[in-house]
Amino acid sequence: MSADKGPIVVKRISKGGGGHHGGGWKIAYADFMTAMMAFFLVMWLLSNATPKQREGIAEHFRMPLKVAINGGEKSGTSASVIPGGGMDPTTSVDGEVRMVETAAEDMADADRLESMKKRLDDLIETSPVFKQFRSQILIDITTEGLRLQIVDNENRPMFDLASARLLPHVRGILREFGPVLNELPNKITLSGHTDAFIYTNGDRSYGNWELSADRANASRRELVMGGMAENKVLRVVGLADSQHLDKTEPRNPINRRISIVVLNHRTQEQIERENNGGAVGGAARAGRLLRPAPPPPDSVKVTAYKGPASAGN
């Protein structure tokens, strides 16, 4: 019977180089690790960026891809029957380009003003002229720009009583500041402030409004005599006692002050537009996106009033 059976054939299938011997997973793992490293690098950069830098980056990515690549029209304005991108098909690309340019200029302007603030802080700390008057000089950043205030002191006034005549130590301070203000192209405004004492000098036509304006203009003259370019001044105003530093005590001597604001480009453009009757002039402002004027700056924190002042205005 064994002779009737055919030969037994055993088929063995040889397996290829699969399993752990294959290298495909290594390539996939390397791609994954590269992507994760790039992701965490981007997150680290964003976490270290300033708010203004993040705003500028966001404005950049809001630009349509087609504009970013070749500067052409948005695909939303295409005559094709296929819907295109873009928020408003009737809007020109120029508006978005101006927004990006304005955001970049805002960042550069803020950096310049921050550097100037540090420069003034260092000058006040190191110069012998300012050493004893440090408590009377306030520097901060507002929505209008870099604000430098020289405030009165009950024991060390800035002006003669009820007069626009600057005392010698204030003239020295202003003349020291004059050349430093030339280091930036930004223009400045000056404003004079009085306390709430009613000006009484026998002249009913001359009051705190006139006195504060005269004091601001006297300060302008000292800055120019110290070396500041005369055309840097954009506006000189008298605000009387309408804006107090110490709102709880309107007669606090600290409310008598001179305020110098190194304007940011946005506020400067707004003032120039108002001075030109609403027309935007100058090639430097062509193509920029003009925004509404910023709100008035908030008051800085001041030392509590300790008692009645020895003299008003």
C-alpha cells in the first residue's frame, strides 16, 4: 500500500526581512521627533516675544497667502466662479498692507521710546544736576508717548509765586534735557498745570489758564536754549487746574507741574492732521492707516498730600 502513495512534498515559505529587522519605523520616528522639536521651538519663541511682537506676527499671518507670495490681489477678488479667500472681496489689498506696516512701525516706535526712557532714567541717576531733584521728576509711558513731568514741591517751587519766571534750578534741569530730546525724531508737546488755588493778582483778565500757558512756553524757551531744536515742539498748551496728579487734594503742590510728552508717531500724526484741518499731509504719512486719537493718559500714582501748601499756583 505504501507503494501506491505519492511522494509527500513539504512547502516551506521563507519570510522576508520584516519584524524588528525593518527600518521604516525609524524614519517615521525621526520625522515625529523633528516635528515635535519644531513645535516646541515655536512655542518657546512665542512665549518669549513681547505683546507687540506677537501682535505684529498675528497681523502678518492675517495677510492672504497669495498677497504674501506675489503681492497680487486677494483671491477673493478673482473673477473665477470658484469662491476665493479674503474677508471682503471688495476690499483692496492696500488696507491690509498698511495695517502690517503700521503694526511694524508701532513696535519700532515703542522700542525707541523705551530706550529713551532708560536713557533719561540713567541720566537722572548719574548727573549731579538732577541728584537733589530726583523726587520732582516723573517719567512714564502713556498712550501718547513718553511723558516727562517736573513737579513742584512745597519747599522747592519751580516758579516764582504766581509768576511764569522759572527759578534757576528748574532752568538747569530743562537745559540738561534739551539735547537729549534731540536724539529722537519724535516731536514733543508741552503743557503747564497749576493747582486749584485761584490766581489773584488784581488782573481779572489773567488767571490760572493764562499762567499755566505762560509757564509752559517759558519751559519751551529753556529747552531751546539748552540745545533742543526749536522745530521739535508741536504744541504748547496751558491746562490750568483741569488735570490733577493728586485728585484727592487739588491744592497739593505736586499738581503744579510742567509736562513734556515725546509723542509716538500715531499721536503725532493725529495732532498734525488736526492742525491741517483734517487733511493728511506729507509724504511720510502717505499710505499709512490712520487711527483715532488715543484717550488722555491716566494720572500717575502720587504721594498722599500731607497738609496745606505754603503758596498756591
